[in-house]
Amino acid sequence: MASLNVRDHSFPIESASSPFFWGIDIGGTSIKCGLVDHQGHTVAFEQIPTRESEGPEAAVKRLAKMVDETERRCGVVGNVPGIGMGAPGPMDLPRGRLVAPPQLPSWWDFPIVDEISKATGRGVSFLNDANAAAYGEFWLGSGAQQSSMILLTLGTGVGGGIIIENELVNGVNSFGSECGHILVDSAPDAQLCEWGGGRGQLEAYASATGVVAITRKRLRDIPESQLYRYLDEPGEGDAEDGLTSKRVYEAALAGDALANSVIDDTARWLGIAVTTLVHTIDPGSVVLGGAMNFGGADCAIGRRFLERIREEFRERTFSNVFEGTTISFATLGSDAGYLGAAGYARKIGS
């Protein structure tokens, strides 16, 4: 598996291993769709616009049309037994319904599994999008040599996925593995999670939204930081100003003391969260995914970020647990969701 280039979206169909599975990763602006073979090669990849305002029924029709056309073009009609689908929560997995995903307001309480199944004539395996990404990293990425794993996705929010002895933790209320909502700060004035949670949750400290909120608060007393000028810029969308987590990273690269301090503090909160999760599950592997990795393994800032998480974990855990736990960056990037969804359909169908 180590030699498999899972980021290649054009693996030759004549070299692929049947059967094939669809992996679908539904997002607020686009839907990623990969036709994946039994070994994890992507033989076809399509990305179609979500067009949220048109409603879910229109999206299902476009998905079904794409599935049919792609299977005919690839010559695999009748050899694709299942579809795996990851979508944002909250959701009701047993009933196959989206409940109230903030990014998809016109899709609330939609029976997405039944509708896609009827439109394509295939069974659909349904997952939270972060759990799908976790399964992708577990099957083909950083956790591929493990039997258990925790994934934390650091983006606008903090997603999570937990796999224990090859099984995903989905939970009784379809809320399993929501690691972004674990408590890391019990102070009465703790940061408030902006995405439906309460005070002191990890998402308030280790998401892009949290990093920006903390930086903005600290800038009031540090006007000499190069980040201060962004407070006067207009923000895009719902942003309060021009401050972003990417700009915090860029300022850190340029040596800005505040930016580097914020990144180190983010690592400390993640180290606390990792300790709590590992002491509960003891998976042996913790993987950090998502867009907010401060340059990742290819950048000195990213490597320091990861090392600070490890140091915090080392100080708070037992020596044998630290030595038996790897903490690493994810390797599949934005492909993890559709690959994991396809892999889960493969698992359920096998």
C-alpha cells in the first residue's frame, strides 16, 4: 500500500482491480465524486457544484446523471455495487437523513440516503464527513499500518474521526467522534465555540475561526504586530475583518512574535485534547488533517507546531503511552473524504 499514489485521479481502468465503489464527499460549495477500485486507485474523478440554493433534489439528479455517464464511459456498468457518502452534520445515520448542516440550510431533514439510492439503484453507506476523511487516512493514508486511529481535521471548525480495531465510532446519536466539541478549558470565561457548541471546547481554540478570534483579541494590546493592519481591512463573507488563519501563518513565517505565540498556544490546546482522547481510547496513532496545518511537514512552522503538540502530550501522559503513540500530519489532503467514503462502502459490501 505504501507505493500506491492515492492522489492520482486518473489511474488506468485496464490496470484496476474490481469491484469498484463510488466515494462522494458533499460540501457546501462542491461535491467531490471518485470512482475507486478495490485497492484504492481512483479511476475517475468528478467535482460538481453543490448549488445549495437549488435544493437537494436537484443535486441528487445531477449526481445520478454523473454516476451513470461515468460508469458507461469507464466500462464498469454492473460492477459498482455500492456508494459511500460523507456529508456534514448534524445527521441521523440510522434513518439516512441530514438533520441541520449549517452549510446546507435548504437540505435540512432531507432523506439523502433513500433519494440517492433510488436515483442510482445502489445501496448507500452514510458517514459524517470527518469520519469519512478518517477512514480514508486509515485505509490509504497516515493510518494505513494501524488498527486504531484518531483523526483531527483543523479547518473552519475542528472535525474528528475515531477508529477502534478497524471500526468507526459513529455513536448512538450519530455524534460519535465529534472531537472538536470535547472540553479543554473549564474556565468561566473560556473561549466560546462559534459553531453550535459551548465554552471551552477544542473548536474554540484549534480551528481557523478560533485562531482568528484569539489573535484579534490579543492584537488589542499588541499594535506593533504586522497582523494589526488586517483589522482595518474589510472581511470577505461573514468575516469581521481581513484577519485569517493563513495570514497568521504567513506572519509567523516572517518572524512575527504574536503570530508564532498564537500558533504555539494552538498546539498546546491540541496537546491537551490529544492527551484526553488518547487516555480514553489509546489508539496508537493520532493524525492531524485539514487545511490549517501551518505549512505541515514541509515547513519549519508546521514541524514546530507538530512538535509542540507532542511536547504537551509528553508532559501530560505516561512514558510508555507517549512512546507507543505516533502523532503525524495527514497525507491525503482534500481527497481523504471521498476515498474514505468509497473505502467504507467497500468495507460494508465485503
